[in-house]
Amino acid sequence: MYTAPKFKRQTLALACACAALFVGTEALAAGAAAAANAPRAGAPRAEVIHWWTSGGESAAVKQVAQAYRAAGGVWVDTAIAGGDQSRAVTVNRIVGGNPPTAAQFNTSKQFFDIIEQGMLNNVDDVARAQNWDKLLPEPIVSVIKVDGHYYAVPLNIHMQTWIWYSKAAFQKAGIAKEPASVPEFFAALDKLKAAGIVPLAHGGQAWQETILFSAMLANLGGKDLYLKVLRERDPKAIASPAFRNVLLAYKRLQSYVDARSPGRNWNDATAMLISGKAGMQIMGDWAKGEFTAAKQVPEQQFGCIAGLAPNAPYLMQGDVFVFPKTRNAQAVQAQKLLASVVVAPNTQLAFSKLKGSVPVRTDVDASQADACAQKGIAIMKDRSRHLGVSEVYLTPDQNGALQDVLTAYWNTNMTVEKAQKNIAAALSE
Amino acid sequence: MSRPIRAVTPYAALLPMALTVIVAYLGTMAWTLRTSFTASRTFPSDKFIGMTQYERLFDNERWMLSLNNLALYGLLFILACLVIGFLLAVFIDQNVSGEGVLRTVFLYPYAMSFVATGLVWQWLLTPGTGIDGAIASMGFPDFVFDWIVDQDMAIYTIVIATVWQSAGLVMALMLAGLRGIDGDIWKAARLDGIPTWRVYVSIIVPMLWPTVATVFLLLATSVVKLYDAVVAMTQGGPGTASEVPAKFIMDHLFLRSNIGLASAGAIMLLVPVVALLAPYAYARSRSGRERGRA
């Protein structure tokens, strides 16, 4: 799951309570298991901080815990509701000198400063043994490998810009074939509008607007422009007519959302697709969980489109574990064991199946995955289509500044030239 | 007890509080000021970069918009709270029956966390449901109340909700002030045949001045730290329309790993507080001294 935004505010209190309960019961369970197995002296004990507290997520992380126990380790679960909160606790504990054995971050530059400060252990042994250079997609390697050392182990890959559509709405609007190019996509939106359906279900929050922008940049601008703008932060590319077109297309999407979208949560937007009130939504693959919960099946009640061109980029994000620095030999052993367990094909598949993501490696048995995940795994095999989300290339600060501009451009009558200028300024820091 | 020990005792008793003030308040303030001159990101750094963070701050459109919003919000919020709070206090002061119940009702919003009531307000204000939906279903299908999703009106929904929360507190303080006024003044005014409203405007309000000053200070500090209402109701949206400085600071502190810029913002927020507080403290200390002399 993509951390905080997914978090439903209405369930805040409940989630906190559940998290507290979860930590409690998990600790009890761990204690009971340890007692039953008669604690082996010297078994590598790993305390793991993460924010997988919702139903599907906690089921997913239990798969990792089980695999770790099966490999002879002792798993101590520290679940903290909310990504921001969880990361803040991790950083505070690292600074305070009482770090966990491993901690969750997003596959992004969130932990770059911690690496730079020399506060993480590397897992080069495991990476070399499993040949991560060849095994893992380049955008993921680019954030977890710094100065030739691997500092994190990836758990999964979420694709941020899936286009979900309601088959019922498409039928009502007379759309026979799912759009396969940007013009076809806009034509479909027009048809939905004409049929009196909300063409694009959208939650008006800054991060969701950034997803729409990323979708346009990747599908309309293409991989080269995407990297020039977000990785090189090239002012010339940002001032180019091609990028101007991307921004115009992004803004054009706004004419297809309903007036009540501002502030809406992403899952409420997905619910509009489920009920057939809206036609399409651009959202990460965590949205699949909402369809599944409503007993809808991919390719039957709803469809998923990965990109609007035959070689459209696959925008990756996901979760990793980092390993805070420690000199305790046993803790280092636990960190290495966890790293190798996490990348193992079975763990990857079991975790992603419950999480709605896809494994970081393509040499897994895809037949177990659902139809949309299978599409994703197939695309992943083409390394030229690998691309990261904006957070993979930008610091949290730059990414936030970009979001501010994008959401202001979306919501106000800011001109496209001004947006280009402001984006250049946001990325120049 | 010997004389020297007795002389030292009050200072010893004050020491814990003094230490708290020096370390926890002044110390963190000094640390924030120092951090605001550095290039700190996730961690505090020793790389000093002068005023760069401040320059960046005032080049930032979101920060400037936040300041604008805060000024507009502050003006409306304080005015509305003072007027409504005062009127409520006057109303209760008319010896209405059930005063205890009414007082509790008006003060109740203040006793609840805004994180919870803010969500309720959000539901109430969401177009299609809440107030908008309720009135539409009562037979006015054309009724639209969509301020919370409107660029230009979102900030006013925050004013409405926070006035609802704070007016009760203002009422309680004003009521205490009204009750402190000598009954003879009312009797004298009645003998002279002065209309009630005139007594309030010309006599009571000027006499309530110290209470008003206290209330103003309380409200002003709650304006500067406005955060929970925005997060619960609009998350700064639509777009950046209802962003406020405290949210800018929190976002940069925790989400965007830029404690340098966040510290610069925090220092800039401290400036108006000090500007408000200093004259007040000065006036208080002067009047205290004069009273001491008399």
C-alpha cells in the first residue's frame, strides 16, 4: 500500500486501537510460539517496524514473518499505524541509539539522508549471493544502492498509474474496446460524459493529482521526457512544448471529474467505479483490494489498463526494509537472514498476493496471481519499460514542492506557462 | 529555620519551573533559530547557509498563500468569536432559566478535540451529503452549499467551524467578567433611565476591557497555531486554497524531511506572537509596578 494517503481518516481511531491490539496480540503470539518451540539460544531475533495495519496488509506481512520463522529466526512485530508516524518512530529510535533490526520505508529517497549519515548497515553479502544487480529492476536498484552498497531490501512493486474502468459503464457509454492510446483514452472519456456518467473518478487530494500528472507524463510524454523532467530536472525539458502538452492534457482531465471531488479519499473514488457511477480511475494497484472486497473480479466487472502505448512505462513504487546500523553480531545476522528471506521467490509471491502488488522479481510462478497482476508481471519482463514514480528520483522536499504546484495548477486558473515556471523552480532546489 | 535557608527556599521551589522554561521553551526556541540558518534535511546539520532558508520561504507561493489565509482567518475568527461570545454571555446574564444547562451546551464544543469534531464538520459540509443534502431532500433541490470544495470559500468553512468551537470559551470568560461588575452600577443606570443596550455599550464593555484583552490574547495564539481544524476538514485543499503556516511547517518537518525550512517557518510564526505578547506583557508589568507603588 502507498502509506498515508490510503489511510482512511474516518477509521483513524479504530486503526490506532487495532494497531495497539495487533501489536499486543502479535507479541503474545510471538511469545507463545517462542515458548512452544523452546527458544533456541542464539536464534536471530529481528524486531521489525512497519505500518501494514489494515486487514490485507497485516495478512501480507504475516507471510514474511512466517517465512522468517521458518528460516530459523524470531520475528518481533512492531506495527505502527500510519506511514509518517512509523517512519518518525524509526528515525527517532535510530537517532536515540535503540534502533529496530529492520524498518519499513517506501521505495524512494525517504531514507537517503539516513544512508548518507552512515546510520544503516548494508546487505552486500546477500545482494551479491543473489545477484541483485541482475535480478532487480533498475529504478529500485537506483534508490537502494548508494555508492555501490545495498542498504535496503525490496518487498514488492506497486504500479502507480493503472487505469481502472467499469465494464458496466463502458457498455452503457458504448465503448467497445478498451483505450490503447492517449487519443482513444480521451475519446472514451468524452463518450462516458455524453452518456451521463462521471467520466473520471477522482479524489481531489494533492497526491492523487500527482498520480494523474505522472500518468500523462509517462503515457503522453514518454520515458525520455519523464526522466529528463523528474530525474535530470532539466529546465529545458520543463520549458519544452512537449512538456507543455503533458501539462495541458493533465489539466484537460479536470474537465472530466465531478464538482464534488475535492478532498475525496481514493477509495471513495474507486467506489464510484464499483457502483457504475463513474467510468475510469487512474490509481495504483492497491485499488484492486476495493474491487475484491466488493466481490468484483478483474476482466469481468472491471478492467485494468497498464498504459496507453504498446511500450508505455511501468511506474514502480513499493516498500523496502532498511537495516539500522548495529555492531551486535547477532542483530547483523538477523538482518542478513531477513534480507535473504524477503527476496526469496515464495515470500515475494505470498506477500504480493495479499498486498495487491507484484513481486520484485519476474522469475516467479505468475499463474497464481490475478489477471491484472499477471499483466503487470508480463510487462515487468521488459526492462526497457521499467520506470520509477516521482519519489524514486526526487527528494521528499522536491516531490512535495512539485505536488504543491500540480495541485494548485489543477485547482486554480493558473496558466500553463506559470505552471512550467513554478515546476522548474520547485525542482531547482 | 535559619534565615539563610528561609531566603533560599522560594528560589529552590521555583527552580524546577525555571529550568523547564529555560530548557524546554527558550532552549528549543534557540535551537530552532539555529537550525533555521542551516541546511538541515532529515537530521540537524552544522552546515550554516545564512538566510537562504528564509529567502526560500518567502519565494514559496504556498507559504505566502498560507500567510494570507492566516491573516484573513485570524481577523474573521477573532471578530466573530468576540461578538458571538459577548452576545451569548449577555444573553445568559439575563437570569434565563436553565442557565447551567445552556452554559454547558455553549462550552461543550471547546471540551472536545477538534480532530473529532472537525471530521463531523467535514461530513456536514460535504456537498451531496450533510447540510447540502439534507436541505435538498427537504424539497429544495436547487440548494447548493459547497463552500468546502470551493477554492475561494474553503477558508470560511474553517472560520465557521472554529468559531463554533471557541465562542463558548469566550462566553464563559465574558460571563465571569459580567458577573464581576458591581450590581450598584446597574441600579444607578436604571434610576437614570438609561436603556439597557446603552449601559452595555457605554459602561459595561469599557469595564470588561481586561477580560477582552485576555480573550483576545487566547484567540490570537490559537489563530497562529491553527492546524488541526485544517487537517481534519480540508487538508489544506481544494488544491492549496486553505493552507496555513502551521501545516506548512508540519509537512516540511515530517513528510518532506526539511527541518531547516520548517524551522525558518516556525521562527517566522514566533514573530507575530512575540509582537502581540510584548506590548501586553509590558502593559501588565507597568500597571503591576504602579499598583505596587500606590
